Amino acid sequence: MLVRSLSDATLAAIGKEVSQQPIELVTHQPKPWALPTDCFRNVARKIAEDRGSAQCGYTFHHRFAQKIEGHPLYIYLTHHAVWVSPKGEFVDVTPYPDPRHAPLDHGKKIKFLPDDTADPVVVRGQPIPLPLRFFAVDDNPELKAYVAELNRKEQEACRSLASQA
């Protein structure tokens, strides 16, 4: 997928709207047993095997708004967990077999926004991620309205899921 260059300042500004913690570059070392889209359980298993702890936060992703003229870019943040080694190193153990779903990276390191307040919701004993967070990258009014609608629908879907607890 073609990626327009995004400045660190742009990502940092978006990150500040979600967490006061700085963006980290996290080593990506997927485990053979780890499942895509199951980061919370993947990290729990890694802790059971090698000690350490979990750090919740968000990964950065991008999409182009295909329905809007010019296909403007927007960013979304996905709730995620990484393993923190006993030495304090952040490591992402979750695989991304589909490159369309891989987070933005910097070489072999993933851009990760830690957020100590971003614990998953537990529904029937299963960790459920917090809602995706969508952000327009420019001032296009149509894109801003599109992103606002994406956020509204995501919040609604997550409220519905959490109400099943």
C-alpha cells in the first residue's frame, strides 16, 4: 500500500490527543504461537513464559478515504498491548500476516503509544479492545466529517459490545 510520509510531529500531535506518554519505537518479534488480533492474550502468554509485564497503548495505522475526491489520508489508532521484558524493553509479540493491518513502523520497529489508562474491557472473561480512534491528517471538511462518523460508529459498536458484560 502506498504510504504518504507522515512527520513525527504529526503523529506526536495525534498521540497527545490520546495519551500524555511519548511514542515509543518497539521491536517487533512475533512469536510462532501468537495469533493475529489477539495481542492481550499473546502478551499474557509471553509473561507466563518469560516473566515481564504488559504495556497497553495504541498502534498507528493509516487509510485513504476512497469515497472522498483525492483519497485523503487519515490515521487511526488501534488499542494494543506489548510485552515488557524483565529488563524493561518493549517488544511486540503479535504477528501481522496481512500488511494492510500492520502498524506504521520505523524500519523494523513499530510506532507504539503507551497509555497506562488503556486497559481492555473484560467481557465474559475475554479482553475486549477499546474503540479505534480516527484522525483526519489535513483540514479537508469532508474528511473531518467522515472521520467524525467513523468515530461515532466505533464508539456505538464498542458500547454495544461492552453492554454484554
